[in-house]
Amino acid sequence: MNYLDWSVLVGTILFIVVYGVWKTRGNKTMESYLKGDNSMKWWMIGVSIMATQASAVTFLSTPGQAIEDGMRFLQFYFGLPIAMVIISVTMVPIYYRLKVFTAYEYLETRFDVKTRSLAAILFLILRGLSAGITLFAPSLVLSTILGWPISITTILIGLLVIIYVISGGTKAVSLTQRYQLTIIMGGMILAGILAFTMLPKEISFGDSVQLAGELGKLNLVSFKFDLSDRYNIWSGLIAGTFLFLSYFGTDQSQVARYLGGTSVAESRLGLIFNGLLKIPMQFIILFIGVLVFVFYLFNQSPVFHNQVLKEKAMQTAQADTLLLLDNRYNELYKQKRTAVDHLVQAIHTNDKVAIEKESDNVKSFQKSETAIRDSVKSTIAKAIPGAKTQDRDYIFLNFVLSYLPHGIIGLLLAVMFSAAMSSMAGELNALASTTTVDIYKRAVKQTATPEHYVTASKLFTAIWAMLAMIFATLASFAENLIQFVNIVGSLFYGTILGIFLVAFYIKRVQGTAVFWAAIIAEALVLYCFKYTSIAYLLYNIIGCAAVISISLIFQTFMPSQKKNVIE
Amino acid sequence: MSDNETPPIFSSWKQWYWLVLGALLVQVVLYFWLTQSFA
């Protein structure tokens, strides 16, 4: 990092913060603060939805995922366009007709206040923990790369977000996200182009694609039905649709994005925009990872991508073992490089038999490389007990810092900061809206001036940001923590989705039935978590199915309440 | 705000939804072709 990188990084971040504050100064009413005065056009909504979903981890991890596992992760997103259509048809018109600030307000209109409060509290637990991770993951990586304490990067990102989210609310989030997404995609595409231009001159774009394909990285679609396989077209279409229906339809961090539209049409178009562009966007990010993979066929990659951690391990008694492994890795790379040259020759002569033989040869070297990397990881774990030895998140950033020119390095770090800030901003804004509207305004202070609720909302934004920063700063067990938050998400998301699906599609079920069904469903999910070995992703389906079936049974035995049903 | 607002470009929302689902289908076919051609 030189002065040019620092100028680009600091200039970009300051521009976003100052722009967000300046453009949204004077937001005084709840309409303007929590819904941006319903002034968002479809493209702003679409950009905001995409920017909220894509956190820094997306841009840190996804290229590394493509390098290690190929592009099959893309299938995870195949259910998203289907979910966008369902939400546009059913949920958007209802939310608009009721003029709600949060998704949970609808539950009171449809059921009763206790069901609304239950769903809002479950959301606050989920999203509050998630905001900590949204902040923690990039803070950890950036602190390692920049050599700063994690508390500094955590507090820095948190404070930057607080400034403009408190100042401008929903509108500031959406206005800044369009620039953040432009910086993010521009920076990522530039990195991909540079990775390609740094390949040997005789390697064309077609050669790169064929090399990646021959070595198993273009595994985009698999029709094989296998429950143990995390990514195939069936899991993407079925489980993905459920997951995205839940995330975009009932999670306030996304619902707030399209509730800020000028009309139902603008909100629908924003969701359609996301449905059309999300998969190509993920394809581009994964493909950038593939280009970096091809780059590392012609340039030696580090044996362990978290260089700072490795340097620390080199100061311990394990240094000799690590040096030995380094030497073996270097020797192996020389042999692999020769095999790669032979593969390129075979591709240029279009000799199918030679291509197959040489690809197998390169793959066997890759297996040996992986074995050495695993040994390095276990040696580092021995040297520094409790150290995070999963280095996938460092692959792309390490490539950026080692090979890209100055100025671009600053831009790519700005990409990571922007991504962290944009998703964090969306989450904080949603947490503050839900706390203000569904808890404070409903249960604590029902009548007050709009200015009072705006002030309360700003205060809640600051409180949630502080909680997220404390959670992120105290978290020193990253791998377990991320898994822990995923488990917590699965524990509650199924129940929330079940409540909303009953609300939208089963009109005869009423409040008391669905409330107790949700309580029992949640208890059932917690029982499964405590006493069974069921994979935690299945909790989503168990919770959702339990709410629907139990509420139907309860309703059969309960007297019908007279209430206007919103359709 | 009416939820029966006519969409831009197309005459009904159904056409927009079919566009989204059609685009998904085209992408799946394209990515499957890439997988088969280069794997």
C-alpha cells in the first residue's frame, strides 16, 4: 500500500459518507426517515437490494470458492428469480395497500399483535447476530492484511456506517448503495481483466476458459440428484426458492428496500431487476476467481494465503517443519508448471488424447499441492493454537496485494470496505425500523410526534451498531462463530417464513392458532437442535412445515374470531 | 398507490414474470452447455 492506494481508499470512503449525509440532510418525518419518502425508482431499489445482500464476505470468499471448488456455487442462486416473481405477485401489493413501515406490521392486520411481536423479536435476534458477523468477517481479513488490530477495523467500519445511516436513514442507505455497488462491480471486473492480461502472451481467452474447464472449474450445472451434495440444480431451485422467499419476503433488511419505492410498479421492477441480474453478477464474480485460478497456473501461489499468520507461525518451534513444507511445495510447483505447459501445447494442437492425459497429470499435481497445504495448515494450528487456518477468504485479497498495480490495490480495498458498509447499513436500518415501529411505537410509546420517533430510530440505529461492534470485537473464534450464526438463522427463519406463508395463503387460520403453532414449531426446532443430529439447514423446512400444519390443526378446534381478513 | 398499475414496456405483469423465468431457463441452458463443452 502506497500513498496512491491510501488516497483512493480514503477518498472513496469519505465520498460515500459525505454524500450520504449531505444528500439526506433534514429528514424529519418517519415517512422520509424509514421509507425514504417513497421516492425510490426501480433501478435504485434493484441496486439497493443487490448491495444489501452482497456483503464483503461475498467478494472476499466467492473468488476463493471458485478457485478451490469451481463455479458450482452459482446453482445456489437459481431459486432467486422464482422467489422474486412470487414476492412481486403476492407480498408487494399487500405491503403497499396497508402502507406498512415493516413486514411485521402486516401480521397484526392479518392476525394480532402477539404474532406481530413474536415475528419481530425473532427477526431482531437473527439480524442482530448477523450484523455482528457482517462486520466481523471483513474486519478480520482487513485487519490481517493491513496489520491493524481487529478492534480498529471493526470500529472504523462501524462508525463510518453509523454516520450516514443515523443522518439519512433509509434514503441514505439506498443513495450510497448505488455508488458502492458501482465501485464494487467496477473494481472486481477490473481485477478480472488485469488477471487475464498478466497471463503469458500465448494464452488466449479461449485457452483460459478451456484450461479452467479441463481442470474442473467450469462445473456450473449438475442435474444429479444427491441430498448430500450442497450445490446442484435441485437444491438451488427447491431449497433456494424457500430460502430467498424467506429472506426477500419477510426479512426487514430487504423488505425496507422495496417499501421505499414510489409505487407498486417501481418495487416490482426493482425485484425483477434483481431476478434478472443477480445470477449474471454471481457468474462474473465466480469467473473472476476462475481467471485468478488460471493466473496461478503460470505463477506460483503462496502455500498458505494468510501470510501474516504464517509469518507468526515461522517465529515458533514449527518453523523448520514449515520451511520443509515450503521447499516441497516449491519443487512441486516447478513440476506442475511443466505439466501445465504440456497441457497448453495439447490444447493448441487440439490433441484430445494428449489433453486428457496432461489434464490428469496437472490434476495429480494439484492433489499433491492440496496435501502439502493441509499439512501447512495443521502445522500452523500446532504452532498457534486456536488460529483460524481456513485461508480461502484471503486468496483473492492476497492476489490483489501481490500482483495488482498501485491505485488498483486501493480501489479493491475500497470495494471490500464498500461492500461491508452497504450490507451493514441495510441491516442497521432494518433493525432500527423494526425496533422503533414494532416494539417501541407499538408497546412502549404509542403516541408521540414524528420527530420523536425519528430520534428514537436514530438512537436504536446507534445501539444496534454498538451491539454489532461489541459482538464483532469480542468474537475471536471465527469459524465456529460463522457456523453458529448460520445455525441461529436456521433455528428461526423456518418459523418466521411459516407464519408469513400462513398469513398469505391460508386465510381460514387466525392469530391465536398461528401464534401457538409458531411457539410449538420453535420448540420443536430447538428440540431437534438439542437432541437430534438433523442437518441444521433442514430446520428451515421443519419449522415452516410445523407452523403450517399445527396452525391448521389448531384452527379446526378453535372458534373463529371475527376479523377483517386482508387479501 | 394502486397495485393494478400497468407495467412499462409490456402490457401486463405476467409478461415481465415470464421474462424473468425465461431468462432463468436460458441461463441454465447456457451454463449447462458451458459445463458440458469444457468439463
